[in-house]
Amino acid sequence: MLLMTKSFRSILGVFFLFLIPTILSGQKSAQLSQFSKTDSSQNSSIITQKRAIVGSIDNYIESHNEQPTEKVFLHLDRSSYIQGDTIWFKAYLWSGYDQMPDTLSGVLYVDLINAEGKVLLKRKVPILNGTSYGDFSIDTIISPGKYSLRAYTRLMHELNAGEPFYQPIMINPANQNFQLVLIPTIIKQPGNDSIKIGMKFFEIEPSRNLNTNLGHIIKYSLNIGNYLLYSDSVLLTNDKEYFLKYNLAGIKSNDTLANLEISIRDTRLTYKKQIQIPLQENIDLQFFPEGGTLINGLESKIGFKAIGTDGFSRELAGEIETEDGKSIATFKSTHKGMGFFRLTPQNKDRYFAHFWYNGQKYIVPLPRAAQEGSTMSVKFLRNNNDPFLTLKHVPSGTTEPKYVIGSSYGRIWFSALVKTFTDSCVLRIPVELLPEGICKLTVLNSLFEPECERLIYIDKNLRIKIEITSDSSSYKARSKVTLQVKTTNLAGAPAQTDLSLAVIDRDQNIKDPDIHRISAYKLIESELHGYIEDVNSYFENDNYNKGNLDILLLTQGYRRFFPNNKNNKELKVNPDKNLEISGSIALNNNKKGDKKYNYKGVSLVLICGSKNSYLGLSKPDSLGKFRFQIPLLFGKTHAMLQATTSKKRPFDGNIFLDNTNTSLKFNSMPPLHYNLTSPSVEFISHLQAVKKTEISKFSLPGSMSKTLGEVIVSAKVKPKNWWRNYDKEAIKIANLDTLDPGGNRYRSLNDLLVEEFGARPYNANGLQTVLLPCIKTISNGWNPTYWFPIYLMDGKKYWNGEGFDFTPLQTLSSFHVDAIKRILVIPPMKSIVMNNAYEPIVGFPQYICQSMVIIETYSNNTYRGDPLGVKTFILDGLDVPRLFYSPRYDGPFKNSPVYDGRTTLYWTPSIRTDATGQSKVEFYTNDRNTTLEVIVNGIEVENGNSGEENAQINMNSKKQNDISNSR
């Protein structure tokens, strides 16, 4: 009923516009509907004319509406991480023409991809009521650098079904205690350019302090091409800035790059770095006539945008001159290199923009003007909330009808007939028929061909407002913080919302001005192509900047408007509401007549053994292809597929499963734009907190280690099956294809370790696992000879005791032995483990005092010992989101000696405000004297209206002496 009501409203809106063209058409067009009530023949003629027009418009609307699309936004806890951190995310989704919380798809895919577009980590999480959440653990196998998180549904892989969301992040190294900052600046002066290079290094001692007495002699050389410009050395001390400045007057005009080489070689450090410094830059200045085209004799508003070679804006000013040097107009950018001016082009005149930038003169031609055509301009009247469209055309006096259509989110929301007898007319844009957001106005001629186009923003104050109130103005270390969250609409009425909230240590998070905020992304960024610099600036203090946003829409362009796909009933990829298992069956090669065999008589039974078990029946087609749609299951589920003939006998053939783990391919990904300077003070603060946390931990069960001095490990290329380098150190290697070909000898992995490797069973406090030999250590009277081993599975750390979370050990006790191809055990205290490690076996360089179990499973999710007509495999279900751990410093934990330097202090992906729009959040502060930042994003539950808020919390801790007060 609701859908019928919405459809009726839209049809009524279009019909209303055509029945009353006087209101919408403006000057002179009233003649279309001004006829005598007694002249029935004239009345009938005009009605017939209107019906013909409506039919033509209906055809145009039907062929130009797009498929409903999906849209996704990710809220991350922060934008910069260190190897070993966890990325926490919350996803918000909208779909359809009304941008409601998504109800089409049931599964969200999130990929961690590098700058080359390679997927390194994947998550598959459920969507419920338009939201989803999950996390990524960043192992040290992920190299430091620039990355993106990509979020999408399978429907987004279809043409016009939405675009993936990309969020850039930075991953910094965890084992790099020396950082050098180089900030080059080119100073432009006529005939006397110079280069200024700021240099500063940070060196963290093993105690995590910044010793300002530490110094290094830094040798440097500055080359331009093959010419050595300068070479010298300088003594730099820790955390002290030094500047180099050199004259560039002698460089040639074609010298565009300078190479700076830095090296340090002394008893403490060997370091080398090289950077390239652009000496010259070209300004790209583009012009965008309002409506698309300049017409001779008609005044036009012309937008412009200036960017540099790095893709970021440049502010500039200049003049518009004719070819013979006559000044016509001036221009000056007002926001992010953008601005506008007005110009009335004349016949036979060419126009050029003249401006200076950094001592260099630029002359850029404007687009040529056409002799005939139309222009459009939009003005906001009545307190800047009522848009009016002005149409002008050459030649004047023509009576050709024109049509104006308004579209957004892939749908045409209104259309209007305009017929003039002069050279211009004015049309009020019916904002009451348009949704909030970017709207595209298109002017069509009588043949329904586009002549002009313009983007405008429709503001209806539908965003939500979020208020955050803390129970104190400042806090000490390990203090309880209570936040009161209140949500309303912009009119002040309470709003029931679904929110995500992060509390981060602001001094440890590298600032990224390009971090997305939910309203700016949903309403602006997702509707425009290309990189938008500082998109969040268009929404400030719950309002939007009308002037700056209008300039952005005038210059940035718009999304292409595709015709509707008439065959859209059969989508290549259906929305994910279930998990899919597909494949084929084939008779063994020794069977005759294989090609003519009809597989329809075979019956297939699928059994999934999980917490919520599943039993499904199906039949393949004549070629042997089959498909199961099963409910959404979490985790890796043990599954069995059994095929029987029509006579209930086991199928004598093979069962093949399709690979469903491949990522969908997208045409392109946006370039990674970063304003981050790494290393930075925030990065050093983060490193210090990590280091101090490590050295403050005392030995506890599952964390047996003997700390060595600092070891610098250079980067290595990760070979395939690198963990087999440990074979010669193993006390024993068990090949399960030989020991247990039928897959029924060992009851569990624990049983295998006890029987083949002499492990000791352990069953206490609900934990069932095994113990293996360890090196005796003396810490607080603790002196065992057997302890929990470290587990490495398929080259990835499965468990090493960090965090004192023993859940993975309990999971291993039920791990299917049939999935193990090979297992070996390395005795404790083998340094070769660290020398060859490509994975974070332990948290920091040290000898390993525990035994280590290395497990290799079969590829392609297969098992060992399948009987005839049976295929056992592991179903890769949805990823189970982890709960964020937030310590509670009440009782004995308040005085724990372990240093708390967390960067993300609190994260919750799901806060539901009640009918009064309120909710409460509690967490504890860390040990740092810092400023906490609270970041909230969310949507209104019923309609998906978005909102965000940032707040700050001051701390006054006396417990620490980090970078903020150690200088």
C-alpha cells in the first residue's frame, strides 16, 4: 500500500505540472492555458495537444529512469593504524529512489586493498536493517603504506546498481623506532627561486622515551638532473627542527625535479632515504559555463576550478581578455580553487584567462561560444530557499517548446513544458516534489534532446542533530567517563537513531582531512564523480554552505544518466539474502557414454554442521550443474554434500564446487589522496604508547618470553610456503595422508598431538587443550616445564598468547583432523623461528620459550578420506564480528602495572536512542595526558536521514610522561 501511495504521488506530481503550465512556465507561456470557456473546439484542441505531450514525456521518463541503486558508507574508529592494530568499522546502507535504509541485500563485502588494487584481507558480514559492522586485525605481514577499505554489495557489481565505498587509511610500521621528517617548500620569487627543507628526526629509546641528547650526523646531497647542487652534513639532535635553504636561480627552465638524498651511518644507526621535490608546477585551469555551453549574445555564469600537479586546489586570480588584449572581466577563486564570473560573449571574439602563479604567467583559452542555442541559470530567491530557473535562447522570437526535467537518485521526479514567445522565461523549481540532495535539471528541445544541464542542491533540513554531553569537564587517568547522547531532527524533535561511536586518543591519530563524514558522503560525494577536496566543509554546524556547494556543483560535473535496461528482470548477480553453494557433478573417467549422461536423476543432500545446522535437498540439471541457497551461517562451517543415484546408490563420480571466495572485479578505484605527513608527532606518540605497553607487561600464562635487545629486521620477500623453512628444526613431521588416509584415526587435534608428539592433555576451567615443553623461566615464582604452545596455521598466526584470550585454543580442540594435511612441532628456544618469520608469531623480537605447532591444511576447503559419492568441505560463512574490549578500572584492576596507551579507547557500532532520542555510553580513560575525541555517525531508524558529531574530552593525568611532556 505504501509503495502504491508513493507511485501515485509521483505520477500525480508530473500530471499536475502539465495541467498547470502557467505556474511553472513564467513569462508569456500563460497563453498555453488561456482559452475561452465557451470555445469547446479550442478547448478540445489544447487538451489533445497536452495529452500528446504527456505521452511523449512519459516515454522519455520510462526510458531514462535508472534501476534503484544501493549506497554504502563506512564509519571507522580512526584513519591511521600501526601494524598489530585492529580496524573497527560500522556500515550504513541506503537503497532505492527514496534512499531508505537498505533492505535489498543481506551481505556486505569489505576488502582491504593496497594502492595497486590487490585484495589483502576480506570480510563478509550480514546486513540488518540497513547497517552492518565488523573488524580487521592488521598483522605485521601487511606492509606499512597507503591502503583503502572498499565496501560493496553484489548488486553494486551490476550496471547502475551503485558504486563501492572507498576509505583511505594509513598503516604505519610497528618496529621502526627512528623516524625522519622532511618537509620541502619551493619559495617562488621573480628571478630568485629558492628551496627550503625542514628536517627533524624522532628516535625512541627501548624505554620508549625521547632522549633529546641523542644526535646523528646526517649527510645530504641535493641534485638536479646530473648536476650536484649542494652536498654537506649537519648534526641533528632528537626532536629539534633544522632548516636547509638554497638558491635555485641557476636552474634551467626544463629542470622540473630535484633529488634529495639523506644518509646516516654511525654506531647506533644505518639509515638512507631519497625523495623527489617538484621544482615547477603546471596549473590546470578549467572553465564550466552554467548549463554547459556559451552562446553569443547571452550572458552566462562561468564557473572555474584550478588544481596543481598533485591534484589539489590552487587559489588564484586574474583577468579575462579578448584576443586583442581588451580586459572584459576579472575572476578570483573563493573556495578550494573554485569561483565564477559572468561573461556575455560576442560574435567573432575569442577570450583568454590571464593570471600569474608563483612568478609564472599563464594564458588559458575559454571555450568557444556557439551562434545559436540556449542558456540556463539558477537563482535562489525568498531567503535563498526557493530556486528559479531562467532560460534564454538565440535566435529570439521562436515558439519551439522546451521541456525541463528534474532528476535525482536515478529517477525523474518532475517534468514541465515551457513555451515562450520572447527570448527568455522563468520557471520555479518545484522543490516540494524533489528529495533532499543533489538534483539535476535538464532542458530538452522539442525532439527530447538535452540542450542544457545544471546541478543544484535541495535542502529540506532532514538531517539529524547529535549532541554529546560528558559528566565532567576533565578526567584523570583510568577514570570512568559517562557520555549522554541525544539525537533530534533539525527542528528539535526527538529522533530514534542507530549510531556508531568511537573515542580515540587524538594525539595518537594522524589527522586526515579526507576522512568521510556520513552526511557529506551520502548527500554530496556519492553523487559526484572525481575527488572532492575537503568535502566535509560543505556541512558545518548542522547547516550546509550554500554558496560554496553551488560552486562545487557548477564545476564538478555530474553522474552519467543511463537509459533504463529493459532486461533488468534477470540480474547477473542477485541480492545476497542467502549463502550460495554451486558446482557440478561428473561421472568418473572410466564410465562410457559420459557426454550423453543425464544427471537429472541424481539426488543431492547438503548437510551443514554448525550451531544452527542445515539440511537441504536439490537436483542437478541435465549437465550436472547444481545450486543451493542456504540461510546465512556464521564462521567456517563443516559441510558434507552427498550424491546418490535414482536407485539410492552412491554416485560413482566427482563433485566439484565453484570457487565463491573470489572478489568481484570493479572497473577502477579512485586514486589514494593523502594529506598525511608520515612520520609525524602523532605516529611517534602511538609508537611510544605501544612500546611502553609492551615493556610494562609482566609474564602471565600464555605470554612466556625472554626479551632481547632491539633487533632491526630488513624487509624480505615472502615466498610461498615459507614456514617450511622450519622443517629441519622440527622434532617430528606428521604427514596425515600417510598416517591417516581414511580420516578416522584421530578424534581431535589434541588427540593427534598427544599420540604423535607426546603432548600432555589439559582440562581445567572449561578449557580443553594440550601442553608441550617450554623453557623454564623465573617470574613471580612461576617455573613450569610444560605450557601452551604457539600455533601457526597455513603461514598465519592462530594463537600466541597475546591478550590472554584462550578462546582460539578451545576452538582448536574441535578442529577437524581430516582438514590437516601436515603438522610439525618446533621445540622452544629456536632463534631460526624469528630469523625466518614472515608473520607476527610473537609481538616483538625475542626468543620463543614455548613450543610451536605448525599446521598445514588442504587447499580449496577439501578434506581427507571422502567416501564414494560424498564431498566434505568447509563452508566459508559470514565473519563473526568481534566485541571491542574496553577495560573497566574498578576494583583491583585500577592499579594494574600494565601501561594503558590505547589509541582507540572505546568503540561501539550500535547505539540505539530511545523514543526521547537519548542513550548513555560509559568507558574508562587511558594513562596518557591527552585530548580524547568522540566521533559519532548515524541514521534515523525509520527513514535513513543521516547525521554526525565530534566532541572533545580533556584529560589531566599525572601518571605518564609521553611525548606531550617529555621534551
